Amino acid sequence: MKGLLYKNYLITRKYYFMAFMFSFITALFMILIRLSMICGNISHDAEAVDELTRSMWIFRYMPCAVIILGFAGYEETFFTDLNAGWTRFSRTTSLSANKIVGSYFLSSGIVLTSAYIICLLYLVIFCLSFGDKISLHYITNITSLFCFGVIKQYFNLTLAMFAQKRQTVQLIAISIALIFPWLLCAYIYPKMKELENPDTVLLEWMAQQFEPIKAYIFPVMLFLAVIFTVGGYFISVKGLERRTF
Amino acid sequence: MENAIEMTGLTKKYDGFTLDNISFNVPKGSIMGFIGQNGAGKTTTIKLLLNLIKKDSGNIRMLGLDPDKNESEIKSQISAVFDEIPFHEVLNANQVSVILSDVFENWDKQTYFCYLDRFALPRKKKIGSFSNGMKMKLQIAAALSHHAKLLIMDEATTGLDPVVRNEILDIFMEYLQDENNSILLSSHITSDLEKIADMVTFIDKGKILLTGGKDETVENHAVIKCKKDDYKNIESADIVSARITDFGAEVMVHDRKKCEKKYAGLTIDNTTLEEIMLFYVRREKKEWK
């Protein structure tokens, strides 16, 4: 397993570099903004500092989303590895399907967990810089994001191991997924017509609509992440065993 | 004689192609050349051997074991080489050694690096920047570095220049110095097989047409060069197929000794594996230009 994990590390290491560079640059950018708030031109204008502080919310999540989803996107490298003949070669050796699938799942797990830890550290730095309290709310949001990354990664990996025609299955999955935004729009549009001034209150109204859903996002994501990891592993092993080359 | 591979009645049906009742053996310590034109069923047979696809019927035994029951044990003792390198392009030869030491129990790092030096392959250069010949040499170095008893090669020398091909063929001859080692070499480059194969199996349209010792196969066949009038006197049962030109006929016969006696007045020439393949592929037409 050590050698297979090493291989997976070698073929994906550019993503580690990119993620670390991205988090370093955003952290640097954050520090520069903080410094300009303390000693820059706007430091004397309390209103401008408040405005900037308010607009900084995006910095809590955006870099985390980029890191986690960026890492979850590296399965494309695994696909090239799988398609490059490695899978066929590995099936001519005494390597078991458990070991092959396990190495991919374990590598993905290690990478996503390290991305998650980076994001938590990033959040701590952010909160310390801007005097925010590290609330449970931030942590659950980032954990939900991490779970989403896990779901995306393991779904695609399972698809790569199981489906002979991965792109077709992926297309079907995307088509099904597109129905949900369409349903949402079908729900929102008539409601919007009922509003007196849709332009100004739309965001607030949407926030209100999503408020009850927010409470369920974290547990649902956590549950799905576990299902996709365990289920995905077993489906992948079965898929690889019955796969022909 | 003990066999490294025994295949009997192997069948696999696809839409539009059937590998039909394939039976042949690869004796231990020999090189079996597996020839046939593109799409004849060579790769399908090899995939069935390696359990990369499931057979519809038939029996296989490899190294004296049943692949259905002892797959892992068999696969630890064989090496398969395909026309495409299985290692990711960002890796280098050193890293391949670390990875394969985890894949093969008997990985011999020293042998691997000896082959790298012999093939003049750089250890730290990325595989992506290797030429086709270098990639194939790397694959062969890896295949020979875990003391495999059976080497299965599928079109591994296709697309390589004659110098590299010769180098690789020499390595195979060395590998066969150990009498327990055997090679199944699938190729449509018959000149390579003519050089090193002990046995040949000829497959066409999913059926085995010939299997046996290479020398006997070549010696048993012959080409009769004659005029069109003389060609008419050759019995149809003796003919594999015949090339008819404006100047005369070239007739492939499958029993040279019998034909030498029977058609004593005609010129009977030696033939090659390539010619045998060419005439057998057109056997259904019987006459061609």
C-alpha cells in the first residue's frame, strides 16, 4: 500500500503546491487588508473600516471553498492514471481490488483531510486578525464544505472504478442534478411575483427561505459523506473486480 | 514436456467477433510466437489469459495452476507487457522502482537498475519525455525485475525501430537461459518471431489455423512457382491459396514433402512466416492477385 500511496502522492503533488500557494497568498492579502485598516489611508475613516470589515465575510469561506473543492477536483489526475493503463496493468499483478481501490480512497481522504485542517487553521488566523470569535457556526460551515468535497471526490472515484462509460454516467448524473435548480426556480419565480419590490428584498427574502434548510445542511452533508465513502468503497471494489479491459 | 500455458476450447463471443475454441500450449522454457493480422483475436486471447475479460467457455492452466482458483499466485509469477506504458507520465524510473517494490513481492531493485543502465535509460527523467523505444524498454526492465516465470507480451515490439527491437530480442534470449522461464510473444512482425520463436501459433478471425514448432511449420510449407497451366494440375487439397499474376502463379502448399514428390517438375521454394501468414489469411479466396 505504501508504494501505491506514494504513487498517488507523486501524481497529484502539484495540487498540494497549488493549494498551499493559494492559502499563503490569500492569508497575505488578508494581512495586508488588516494592516491598511490599522495604519493605511482608511484607518481614520471609521465608516470605511466598518464597511471593509463587513465585506470581509467572503474571506472566511471563499479560500476554504477553493482549497477543499480544488483538492476534490484532483480526481481528474486519478482518471488519467486509471486511463493511462495503470488499472489494466495492476489487474495483471497480484494486487487485489481492495488494495487498488483502497489506495485511491485513502489518498483522497488524506488530501481532503489536510485541506480541511488548512481551512480550519486559516479560519483561526482570520478570526484572530479581525477580532472575530471562532464560533461553531464557522466550523460547521467549513465541515459541510469538506463533506461536500468528500461526496464529490468519492462519487467521481466510484464512477471511474465502476462505470465502463464514465462520461455517459456523469452526463446523466449532471442532468439529474440540474433538475433541482430548475425546480427551485420554478418555486422562486411565482413567489417573487408576489413581492412588491422584488429587486431590493430578493436577497433578504431568499435568505429567509433558506434559513430552515441551513439547519439540516450540516447533518445531511455529514451523513452523505459517510455513505459515499463507505458505499463508494464497496461499489468500487466490486466494480473493479467485474470490470473488463 | 511441462507447459507454462495450456489452453483448451477457449471461447469468447462479442457482437461481430468470436474467439472460437482456441487451444494451444506454451511449453516451459520456450518462446511462443503468437501471430495474426490486426483484429485476429491475439489481444482478446491474451486478455482472457490474464483474466482481464471473462471467458464464455474453455479451460486455462498457467504454470500448472488453475487461474480461477490461484489467480493471485499465478499473477505474482507472471509479467505482462502491453504496447502502452502503464506508468504515469510525471513519474521517473527511480520512482517506478519504489512503487513496484510494493506491487511485486520479489521485486529486485538491483536487476532493475542493471537493466536501466543496460538500456541507457535515465533514472530521474520524467517518463512523459521518454521516446516510444525508451518507454518500452522501461516496461520490459520492470517486467524482468521481479523474477517472473512467464512473460506475456502483447504487440510490445510494434512501433519500435529495428535496433531497439533487436536489443529487446537479445534480452529475451538471455531471459530464456533459465529453462523455467517462458514467453508468449504476440506480434504481427513475423521477422522478429522468425529470429527468436521456438513455437508459433497462427490465429485468424478468432480461429487457430496453425500451432506447433516454428521450424517444422516453416519447413512443412513451401511455395510452388509455376506457370498458370501447371497451376491447374495442382490438386486443390494441397493448396492453401495461390497468388496469380500475369507471369504465373505462386502456390502455397502445406505438405512440402508430399508436394516435392507429387510435383517433381515444378520449382518448390522455401517460405517464411510472413508468406505463410499472407497465404493463410487469403485461404478463403483460394486465388488472389
